[in-house]
Amino acid sequence: MRITQTTRSTIIAALLTMSVVALIPSCISPLDSDAPRTETPVTPAVKITPRTINVDFTAASGSYRIKGLPTFRIDTTVAPMRFWIDCTMETVPDPQKSPMLKEFRVRVDSFPGNGLSYNLVKGEVSFSADFGNGVQVYPSEANTNTAAIIIAEQPRQPGQPRSVTLTLYVVLNKDRYFVGAGQEQTLGTITLTL
């Protein structure tokens, strides 16, 4: 039996096609019943607001309280919890004290409540302070005016509601950039009862 040129070409083409098909990986159709699925909720998780807010900001330079209506929104459906915060703290008037820090505002979005310390960056915190040239607004800067925050859930007591503490540490004029003004440190906590 003699193999013609046409038959030989057909056999070679068939072998090449089979080897190319063997190299192509198979795909999983999204219509297959055992295909991996990603579920996306139709509506986002509801963010709760705290039942009570307690402030304890007392430093050598003065005390601070919440100014206006703060925003504390918490997503408790994830671990660690996530926080949306917009809160302004102002100094409590005291004729015997004159702090450089007059007020500061913290604004964070989807912030983790994992108990770790984070330095707040420009846009997340701003300071209204008087370094000897009148009250002005300053952003957070790595070397001069800084703020750090720790958000942690406290151990839950039997029969008691959940509670979270926000610890804020503010340092003004850290590198003595403003000559003639000293350095000022403020440490305080905000306790949220959920």
C-alpha cells in the first residue's frame, strides 16, 4: 500500500492538531455546577453607631471635649471591626492653662480596630494650634505635628455590652520647628459602648 502525498499531509496535520489541542488547558465554565462562586451581597453591611461615648482627655496643658456632633460608624460583621470616624476635639476653657493645641479633628475611613498603633497622616488629622503667631490650622507632618491612634475592643464582661477604646496620642512641635514654642503632648481615650 502506497501512501500518497495528500494522505501523508492529512496524517501530519491530524497529529499536529492533536498535539496543539493537548497543550491547551481546559477551562471551567461559570455555568458548571461545581465551578467556584463569588458571592457579593446585594446591600452592604449595616454600620452601627455607639450607644454611649465617654471622653477622658486630660493633659498637663489642659482638658479636651468633643465639639459638635461626632460621627462614629462601626462595621461589626468583619474581624477586626472597621471604623468610620469624623470627630473634632476642642480644649475646655481654663483660665489657669493655655495649651498650644486648641482643637484637632480626626477623620478616618474603614479603619481597623485591631489594637495596633497607627500614625495618622495628612488628611486623617488636622490641628488648630497657636505657636505664638495666632491660631492656625496645621496638617499632620512626620516630624513636627503628629498623632497616633489605637482602636481596640475591650474584653467583654458577662452580661455587659461590647466596648471599644480609641486611644489618641498627639505631639505638637515635636522637632521644635516653631522657635520659642515648646513641645506639647496630649494623650486621651474615647470609650464607645456598642
